[in-house]
Amino acid sequence: MTFQPRYYQREAIDSIYRYFAEAQGNPLIAMPTGTGKGVVIALFLYEVFRQWPNQRVMILTHVKELIKQNVEKTLEVWPTAPIGVYSAGLDQRQTINPIIFGGAQSVVNCVELFGHRDLLIIDEAHLVNPDAETRYQKIIAKLREINPYLKVIGLTATWYRMGQGLLTQGGLFTDIAYNICDTAGFTRLLADGYLSPPIPKQTATKLDLANVGMSNGEYNLTQLQAEIDKADINGSAVREMCQHAHDRKSWLIFCSGIEHAEHISGILNSFGVSCAAVHSKIKGKERDERIQAFQTGELRAVTNNNVLTTGFDYAPIDFIGMLRPTMSPGLWVQMIGRGTRPAPGKANCLVLDFARNTQRLGPIDDPVIPRPPGMGGGEAPVKLCDACGCYNHTRAQFCVSCGMEFAFEQKIFRAADTREILSTGMPQIERYVVDRLVYVRHVARKSGVTNIKVSYYCGLQSFSEYVSFDHKGFALHRAHEWWRQRSAETPPLSTDLALAQLHTLRTPTAIKVWVNRPHPEILSHEY
């Protein structure tokens, strides 16, 4: 097997091994839409069966398109994989294979047919409801009747859900083993060209939600469509789309109901933009034909209602028209994620957010995490040291890693008060050739913790980063990843031991730096 994963895909796989070596729960892997979760699944399966060939694994998701994509990716990575598929939508019902790719809806009523399973992998894990009477929970309960030691791994681009908060708060999943959906991870992926940036433009057309009520934490869908699906609003929104996206090739429009999707599609066609609607009333073959016509370029645009969110993979999408207000950060991030896949000739994805979801829910790389019932907000508040990148408590006066003093902040707000689709705006990333590299032993001024200050001299400029093996948690994890990029040896147990081994490390030849921030941040290294 000669398949070479991207660096973050390798990190994600390694994080699973590391997690099970240290813990006993069910880990979660968080990766943005379009970054190749299917590759992580495929390569992980290949490596597991090389080491433990008698394993029996099931991979579940909710739509046939994702099942098909994951099967194809696994066979690309591992052509002789012992795969079976159980999906009514794909008209396949295999049960005895060591690896089963299945649809949750098809599997739920016949779990006993698959026998003993050692591992369950759930793609789009944010769809796992903690309620014991829901589909995934029933499947897991039956699998555990057969094997009480079953382990579950989840993969998702949104590690939270409405009515629960973080997926690790009171649900199936116990820990987040790997997460590159945050601001730092998203920026790194943009810098390396693995994501295409969403670019917002302000819209003149505004959707009035004053008369729309709430139902189970979300807008009442009947009232939502009634208030939004009006001729003057639809016409105004489509005119803005044609004005701003006239040079865009692939348009995806999210609408607030079935009739709304049909109406917007009709107006687009009258404006000369070839379009079809996709929704739940269009079944089977006809829906597949409409989607295929969009993907082959026969149609320039497609409107949809609650269909082309998770599981729809078409990289050339370079314009998203957002006519679907939501209170769900997960749905918001998943919808915008349809446009973040890079493609040849695609510089970015234009987003017209008529729904004002950005103001309500925050940017896609730093959304407002839903609150669990009866509790406060999601994660504990933290602040990031601009000098060394270490996480600190919000009340810390000095960075625990490098000793930098934090500027006083009167109050920290955790509300969606920005109109930017990315929390940092567009990062300015520059590449610098490294002329000289200097390591210096550095002791944090207040904490006394020993770090390695790594300085990269690039012409007349220099950039620094701090690495410490004497911390715990995120800072230590980051130090280990830094070491693994430079050495095949196991990371040292302390900073002093690392200092003694620096001469064995390979040296970067170039670095990419996020320059338009108060303290430039080194995002990646080239060797």
C-alpha cells in the first residue's frame, strides 16, 4: 500500500492509537468538511487489519452517498479490503464480511445478522442523539449485547449538537481525540491549500423573522417558509445573487421549505440561470438525475431544502446563497462546508448570507457552541497566548508556557457578534525560506517552566515558536507533534532531554507564517 495521507490525516489516525493506549472511552475526531474523513477511515482500517487481522468492524452513516464515497475511498487505499455493504438505498445486503459499510436506517432492525463486532465507526457523528430510543443508540445497544467490549469512534465536522452541547457532554462519546475544526486548525488548512475560503458579501435583502416562532430550539419551519417565501423577497434575493455571482460557475442555494426551493429555482431559470430544485418530494432516480446534471455542468445552480447538507460532496461549488435561517450552529457549519472544498480553477466560495446566520451563530471556524440542557455554555473560556500559542485560563496574567504578560481585558463575550464567515477574516499567509535555525533554552518568567525557543531566520526577518515537553494537555500534545515532524524517534519525556537531542532533528527549509496578526504565527514547516 503506497497511499500517502496528508499530514493532518496522519495525525488524526495516530490520535486514535494514542487515545486507546491511554484511555478506555469512545473518542471523537473533528475535521472540517472536505478534508478527507474517508481517507482517515480507509487508512485506519488498513492498518488495523494488518496488525489485528481477526477484527470485525462496522462503519455506519446516514445516507447512501456517504456510504458509497467511503467504500470507494477504502478500495482506493486498500483494493483487496474485505468489504461488505448493507444499504437499502444501494440495494446491497451483505452481512458476514469483516468490514461492513452500512446505513443506520437499514441496519437498525437487523443488527443480530452482523454478529460480533469489535469496533463501530460512525461518520457524521453529530447525528448520534443521546436518547436511548433513537436509531444509533438502538444499534449500539444490540451490538453491545453481543460484545460488551465494543468500542465506538466518531468522525464529524461539527463536534456539538442542539439540545446537548458538546458531543462529549452526556452522550456516547467521551473525549475529543483530535480537532482541527477550531480557528487555528482551519487557518492552517487554508494556508496549506486544503480548504477553499468562504468569502462573504453583505446583502441588501433582509429576511424578517419577527413573526417566526420557535419549536424545539429551532425556527418553526412552517412559519419560517410562510414569512420568507414571498415574491418580493425572492425576487430581490435572486437579483442580488445574479449581480454578485455572475462569474461563479456552480451555485448552491439553501431554502426554507419545499415550495420555497421550487419558487427560487423558477425565478433563477427566468433570469437565465439554469437551475433545478432538490427536496424530499422528489424521489429516487429523478433526484439523482437532477444532482448529476448539476455536477456535470448541465445545470449551473441547484436549490434545496434539507437535502444537500451532510453527505453532498461536489468540490467546484463556488457560490452559496443562504436563504435558510437556523438556530443550529451544526447545520450552519455543515451548509457552508459544501463550499470549502478546493477545486481546480476555484479561488474561493462566495457566500451571500441573506439569513444572517453569521451574526446569530458566529463564524464557521469559531461558532457559538450550543448549551446543554440546564447548564451553562459549552467549553470553559480560555485565551490563547499570541507569542507561543499555549492555551491559558482567561484569568491568567502571564502565559504558563512562555511567560508573556496578557493585556487587561475588561470582559470576554462569547456571542456571535461578527459578520465575518471566518473569525479572523482572511488570514494573510506568507512563505519564507529558512536561512538559519537557532534553538535556545528558555525559562518562562513567572511559571518557571522550561521551553525551547525556536527561532527561524529568513533573510532580514525572524520568527519564533516555543516548544515544551514539561507541560500537560494541549501544550504537551503540540510539542509531541512538533517532534514527530522532525524525528522518527519517540518524543522525549522532558524539555531538558529534548535539548540534548536537538542535533538529531531534521531542519525545515521553509515556513508558512500567518503575518496579519499582532504576533505572527508559524503555521507549517517544509522539509
